[in-house]
Amino acid sequence: MITTMIIRKVNSRISVLTVALCASLFSLASTCLSQSTASPAAPAQEQTKATAAGATKIDKAYLQKIWDGWATLNAAGQKQYYAQGPHVFFDTAPLKYANWDEYQSTVSKELMEYKAASFKVNDDAQIHKSGDGYWATATVASDMTQKSGKRELETFRWTAVFEKQNGKWLIVHEHVSVAQQ
């Protein structure tokens, strides 16, 4: 009889602890999930905070603005979006660039082969806040025409990491790649 009562009390306490543990884990998971998965457009309060600080906000329009700059085929004009100094940028080729000057120099030569380009950041764009920075991912539809008239249609994968420097969000790391076909 006493053993049965002890077992019932222990089982009752285990049940209460299990419910409390599950509730705590659910609450923690919800908090982590809400912080790690931002909608394609950053939450309004994050955008407001970035705007109130006097900086360009990180949103799909800003991402598109960066790619519209590339569509001018003028790599020098893109310097305004990229951090200066020793930052690694990965493009479709070569393997990597160690800084913006290296990136600009090589890409400028490649862009001279083209007479027109357009890029569209697709609807799968996602923007995530991480600490004091942001990281963004998207696929980008590319339509480029060589001076010879040959048209190249591709979809790039793009990841960019942004850091606020001198009141402006700049890319401190970027990865652009094309899926193998």
C-alpha cells in the first residue's frame, strides 16, 4: 500500500515535470525560430530601427538596387555597396577575391565583353538579422548580352553578409554561384 502511494506520487511529479519541461522547450523553440527565420521582407520594427539610425534599410528593394548597379556593367559604381579592406568575396569565377579592389579589377575586364545586362532578385529572397548585421539569400535571374550578340540566361545563387559601416549597410562577404547543369 505504501509502495503504491509512493509510486503514484512519483509518477504524478514526473508527469508535472514532463509537462513543465515540454512547455519550456516549446517556448524556447518558438523564440529561437522567430529569431532565425525572418520573412522575405525584414520585420517592420527592424526596418524602422535601421532607417531611424540614418542608414539604408536592408530589404528586397535594397538587394535589387545592388543588382541594378551591376546591370550598368560598371563595376566601379558598385564600390558604394561593398566594404573596403580585407574582405573575401566569392563570384562564379575565379575561386575568390581577397578584397574589393581585386574584385572590381577582375570583374571590370569581364564586364567589357557585354553590351547589356539585367538582373532580378527573385521572390525567394530572405533577409535575416544576426547580431549587429544582416545576411541575405536569394536567387537572381540574369539576362546578359555579349557584344557579339550572344544572349546568356542564368539563375545565380546569392548570399551576402551586411555590416553597418559609417552609417551605411555594406557587403562584407558575398557568395555568387551558378548551379551546375
